[in-house]
Amino acid sequence: MDYEKIFAEIEDIMHVDYAGALDKQDWPVKRPTTAVLQHIPDEESFVYLVQHYLQQYRDKHVFFSNDRVPQVTVGFTTRRYGAALYVLTADQEKRLSVGTAITAIDGLPIPAVAAAHQLELDPVPERQRFKTILLTAKTITLADGQALPLHHFPQTAAPAVFAYRQLQADMGYVKMTNFTDYTAIHEFYQHHLTQITALPKLIIDVRVNNGGDDQNFYPLLAAMFTGTVPHSAIFPDTGMQINATPRNYHNWQRAVATILPNVDPALQPTLNDFIQMLKDHQHDGLIPFELPDTDTPDAPIQGDVQPHQVVVLSDYDCGSAGDSFVMAAKKSPQTTVIGRATYGVWDYANVTTQDWDHFHLMYPVSRADWIDRGEGIDHVGVQPDIHLPWTPAMIKEDKDLAFAERFLNKRR
């Protein structure tokens, strides 16, 4: 396997075809040396090397994978507070307990590890994620001084949650961990939307939300707005640009040819127009993302007749369509966003894939033009109206939810 050649192509994609190529051309991204690339022992090591390289672009829509290397985890998740990482979950790693403090990785104190990986990590400590760093580490040190060798476990996807419960006589609670699963989400609405919109107070929890399709959260907007609201008054005021290059045209053409037979017939002309636009402008680079019939206004949002008091709980593990939902919530005069800023993975979208046999690089080809106005949200997220700093005490007690209940109980 010619790892050096594949990496050169990856580097070229990030410099030419990636939607953020021009925006990030002066970032101090470090590439592995030729000597390192020529002495990679196996495919798993190559995947980790590329993932470390790509993390420096701080774009969750960019990812590298290998069909022949199973996705693995260290069996626990963490969050940083001060000079330690605190265990949030330990479903597979039974030697650790929720709330355990980790003070060092491979003998280095957590602040020193963060400094060594500053190009990959968010500058805000509570937003730093050490998943990839832990995957390539050998040991961790606990607060009591105990050193543990790290093990790997098969990665399993957490089950999606779409839940409703009544917290008080006049207050409901909704939790949604993605906006992807159309069937499950709309079954949830069929069973619970009447209850969701019946009570005068509502908490919507998207602290963990992996994104999906914006249209899957539209029914929730009924509780957040009153009367008929124009689509343009709720959603981001930004146009899009597409990075039209030969590679992006060919990758999207191949992808659309595969999925077109299974796409809603009403959407097929739009996809075909998109491919034709990429073909016609494939040597033009960033161009306005405009398709025929885009002058037709989107349908307005039909809010409820009676106003509700709504709290949206947000956090760093909410992104993409989750970002969109929180942005929409902040446009509602009767909604308050509480918690911490969302992940912020919105500015670059419309992901395509470059394949090398069983290796795959996913990267976005469209760019929101609000970046030029300094209004982009990547790396900073959507800011809450009320910020509650994260602390380890929140691991075992849902202080966000308790605060939201108290907040709504004071509202009339």
C-alpha cells in the first residue's frame, strides 16, 4: 500500500477541493514527514495518522476511515475540567467509574497533553475532546496515582433517543439525540406532538444531538413560535457557495448516480441540476450555490395559537442540524437557550467522498458566505442565552435540567 501517495492526494484535496481550503490556507497545519510516511507499519496506524492530520482543520464534516479497520474506542468518554479529564461514561471499560478523574496520559499531565495537541483541540478547555489522543495513547494516570494501560473495544453506536415526559402539571420535557431517523422521529411526533404542544411550558433537550435533516425538527417549532412565521425570519441569513472542481464534480456525480433511483422523484431534478452546475463550472472554484427554481420561497412555519414558554438545553455535543435547531430557537421571543455553546459544524457542508479502495475521505464542498461577514459558527458554536459552565458535579446530577425547571417556574 502506497501510503505516501494516498496522503499526498488527501493533502491536495484539503488544499484545493475542500470547501474551507482558502479560509484555512494559512493555518499552521503540520504534516507528517516523508520518513514517517515511508515507515508506517500497518493500515490502522495510517488511519490514526491521517485522522490526527485532519483534526487540525477542526471540521467534524471531515473524516477518514478504512473498511478493513474496525472502528474502536477506549471504552469510556471524558470531558475536561481544569487540569483533569473526568469520565462521563464507562460502558465497556469496567476498571473505571463515572466521575473518575484522569490526570495524565502516557505520563504527561493533561495541560501538557493539551498544549502538545493545541492545533487539534478547541482552545476552550471544556470543549476539548481527547478521543483520538486516547486512542493512540498507551496509559492513563488516575487522580490517586494509579496507572492503567489502555484497552480497545469495538465501537458501538449509542441508541437514538426520542423521548417525552411530563415534568410538572404545566411543563413537558423532550429529548432528541438526532434529527436523522425520519421514520422514528415522525412516529415520535405522531404519539407525542399533541402532548408537546398542549402544555404552556416546555424543555427541549438537544445537549447531545448528532444532526441530520433540518426538516425533522420543524414540528417542534410549533411550540416555539406563535402564529405564521416566514421561513426567512427563523433560519440563518446566509447564502452558500460551492467549490466547483473536477474532483468534486466526479465524486458527486458518482454518488448521485448511486442514490438517484431511490430518491423521491420530486427531488431528482434538483440533484441533476446540481451535478450539471458542478460540471459546467468545474474549473471555477468557489461559485454561488444557485439552482433553478430556488426563487420559490420556503413554506412559512405554522406556530401554535397560544404562546409557550420554552427552554432549549444545548451543549458541545450538538451539531450540524442540531446547530440549525438552536439557531432557530434563538429567533423565538418565547424561547431561552440554556447550557453551553453547540459544537459548531455548519459553515462547510454537502459532504462527498474520495475513495481509495477500502480507504475513504469524507469532506464538504459547500461554504456558507456568512463566514465573510465574520458570522460563521464553526469552532465557536451557537452561544446560549444563559451560559452554565460545565463542572464535574454535572456528571451525576442534571443541574442543567434543574436550572431550566426553576427558570420556567418563575415565568408567567
